[in-house]
Amino acid sequence: MAYVITSPCIDEQAADCLDSCPVDCIEKGEDQYLIDPSICIDCGACEAVCPVDAIFYEEDVPDEEDSFIAKAKAYFDA
């Protein structure tokens, strides 16, 4: 499991999460920041600082945001 960044990030992109991540698993994608699930250590530091509440633990991602789980995995598998 890992944390996932969802749709509110597309409009905001404040990047507070980048500075809070102790393992540098967050990267800037084409239209939003994404968390590399193979590096994420599930610490939750990014979730705590996100100003738009775009970050969720994978199991807690709202149903309407499920596509962002696959989006992150596809980005880092490419």
C-alpha cells in the first residue's frame, strides 16, 4: 500500500508534500504530483500538509477518485 494524490492536486499543486516526504517518493507528473508506490513508506507526512486534502492512503481513496491509484502506478511503471 501507499499514499495516492487525487484530483484536487491538479488544480492546486502547492507542493507542500514535496518538502515533507522523508524518502523523496513524490514527483511532478504531466498535470499533478504523484507518489511512487514502490518508494512510499506510508508515513503520512504528505497527507498531513496537503492544503487541498488531495492525499489519501490507498485503501481510503474515495470511489470517485479510484482512477488516480492506477494513474500513479502506470506513471511509475512506464
